[in-house]
Amino acid sequence: MIKFIAAALWIVAVTLGAVFYSFQAAANLPASEEQKPLLGGLDYVKTDVISVPLLKGERVHGYFLTRLVYTVEPKEVAKMSVPMDSLLVDQVYSYLYGNPQIDFTDYEKLDLDGFRNGIRDSINARVGSKLIHEVMIEQIDFLTPDDVRDNAVRQRESAAAAAATEAAKPAEATPAKAH
């Protein structure tokens, strides 16, 4: 019985010593370092898919589809009188139509860093302050009119096949009601 009491006292003493030591060690920690710029303080604004038809001459050459994420200062966004999404979509359209040298059909020559920086700089110039810190591309696609047409045909064919499969299923027999 004495061994049991001695073991219990030993466990209590070790536990109290560990708790005391952890509090002492936590009190001696150095002050936390300054936050890194992209780890805190900025909001991330994610756009819906932006679809921009690209025109060459008088015909549609294709459709540029993108989904972007912007890092912005929350204080600057609160000052804005125009909705952020509207401003971002308008600037993407303006930037793409204002820079016809951007060719989305040739992926090897596409300068994504130039595109991101151009969008950021054009928005900041329009607003007159450093609103956008970084532009990140979540999705980027270019569809030709043939791609769009083929996709529409495939959707119609799959819908027709699904309807034919549904019509071919035999009607399930319903059980007769008991009187």
C-alpha cells in the first residue's frame, strides 16, 4: 500500500514539475516576428469565370476564359464606391482589347507574368492607388468557335442518348392495392 501512495505522489510531483516548466518556457519566448506581406493583412478576391470574346476583323476568333484571384488591401476595398467584381471584369476586358498583341492561340509565346502584371498595373492606375498587390491565375482557357460548336453538339448528343435510355427502360409494375 505504501508503494502505491509513493508512486501516486511521484506522478503528481512529475506532472506539477512538467506544468511549471512549460509555463516558464512559454513566458521566455521571444516576441513574435513581423508578419510577412502575403501571409496576413490582405484579402483574396476570387472572380467568377470571365469570358471575353476575341475579335479579329469582323468575326469572333475565339473566347478567352479565365478565373483570377486578386490580393487586395481590405482598407482600400472599403473605400471603393464601385463593386470590386465589376471593376475587375471591366479591366480584364479593357486590358485584352487594349493589347491586341496578346495571342492566346500560341501557348508557347503567351507571357503569363506580363498578363498578370499588366492587369494589376492597369487596375492600380485606374484606381490611383496600390489596390491590387498580386494577380493569380486560377484557370485560363482559350476556346475557338469550333471548340464551342463541338461541345454544344456533344451535349445535345449526350442528352438525346440519356433520353433514349430512359425511354427504353420498362415501366415498373405497381403493386395492386388491397381492399
